[in-house]
Amino acid sequence: MVKYKEGFSAQMVHYLLNTLTAKRGALLDPFSGTGTALFASRELGWEATGIELLPVGCAITKARQVAEQMELKALQQEMKTIRDIDFSAIKPDSPIRHIAITEGAFSQETEDQLNGYLTYCENRVEDPHLKTFFRFAAFCILERVSYTRKDGQYLRWDYRAGRSLVKSKFDKGKVYPFKEALQLQLDLMVEDLLCDDMDLFKRKKPKKEPRIRLIQGSCLEELCKLDDEYFDFILTSPP
Ligand SMILES: C[S@@+](CC[C@H](N)C(=O)[O-])C[C@H]1O[C@@H](n2cnc3c(N)ncnc32)[C@H](O)[C@@H]1O
């Protein structure tokens, strides 16, 4: 649900590691994106370190890390509670701050719901893993509930936003009400977590699973802080 086109596939990471090296050890991905190389290598027993510059890549990697630590019962309970809340009635602590290119992206109703929901997550969802998970769900639906669509490096604006300067009328189709989009997204995320491939809640985790370390920053500054000769395998794109 998050548009990120540059990611590796887990199969490719498995293939490379299985083909190029027999022994496990420490892996580094200095441009770790959404963390595919980190999670896929850990599945094979590697201890993985990633460096990523963009907050969006780090947010996705962290959401995946917390998903592994959530309790299914607590998650289902919170989802039930959320279903009945009118978020627009919650006074936001710190409403989202727009930058010029996002001004007017949401209807007032949607923006009120979004602000109320984020405040609810901050103040009422106590478990830090659940908090990250629920905030991430809102992040995933931003485009669906907005008058915009990402198009390469730019945003295209639906005519209903009333800010298009061009004559051609762009209609992005259904603009989802916040609550509907959120519910769909949460259901999808839980379905993903329960599917056989992920199996996060059923899987017996080894007592000492190799860890994933994520460093948020530029590898140009962070690489020199890492220990010399520590890594056994570097998987990187760009090369
Ligand atoms: C091709 S993608 C990496 C995909 C990743 N290996 C995966 O499996 O998802 C390149 C990533 O490098 C990040 N990046 C660009 N410059 C960077 C820098 N100086 N330091 C760290 N990350 C950087 C970009 O934000 C982008 O997410």
C-alpha cells in the first residue's frame, strides 16, 4: 500500500546469499530502502545492518520490525475500539503542518478525521508497537483519502481540489472517506500478518533471532562510524 518501486525482492536476496556464500555472518545494506535485504537475509540467519536516508524507508522498516513484536489479541482489541470512534470529534494536539505542495490535499472533513486519529494514536494507544502500527496505517492511506495522486516525482491534482491550473480535468476516481480507507487498510495489514508466508503470530521465534539494526542517515556520513572488517557481505544498490 506504500508506493516504493526501488525495492529488492526477497527471492533475489535469498538467491544471492545462497549462491555466493556458504557461511552466515553480518550483512550490510548501505542503501536499505524499505529493508527487504535486511529481513530477507535475517530469514537465512544473517545479522543485518541497514542505512537509509529517507524517513519513508525508515518508517516502513520500523513498522515491519514492530509488527513482529505485537500481540495479536491486543491488536484485535484496539481495532474493535477504533471502529466506533468519531475521530473528527477529537481535538488535535498538533494538527498536521502542510507544506506548499500539500495544501488543500484533503477535504476539511478528512483532515479533521486524520488529525483526530493521530491524536488518538498518540494519547490513547499505550503499547508503543501498536502505536507505530496504527500511525503507519494512516500513512498508507494518505493518497487514497486525498485529492492527489503521486506521478513520478510530482503530485497530480484532482479537479475537485479546485487548485488545478491546467485546463484538462484530472479525475482520480473515488476519494475514500477516512474511516472507510482506514478500516480497509487495517484489515489488509492484519490479513498480511496472518498469511502463511508471514505467519508472524503463529511462527515460533527462535530465542535468539539475529537482529536487524537500522541507522537513519546518509551512508556517506554513517559508514565511517561502523567497525572495520565487521561485515561479511555487502548488498548494495546503487553499487
Ligand atoms: C535502490 S533503493 C534500495 C532498495 C533496498 N536495498 C531494498 O531492498 O528495498 C536505494 C535507496 O537508497 C536511499 N539513499 C539514497 N542516498 C542515500 C544515502 N546517501 N544514504 C543512505 N541511503 C540513501 C534511497 O532513499 C533509496 O531508498
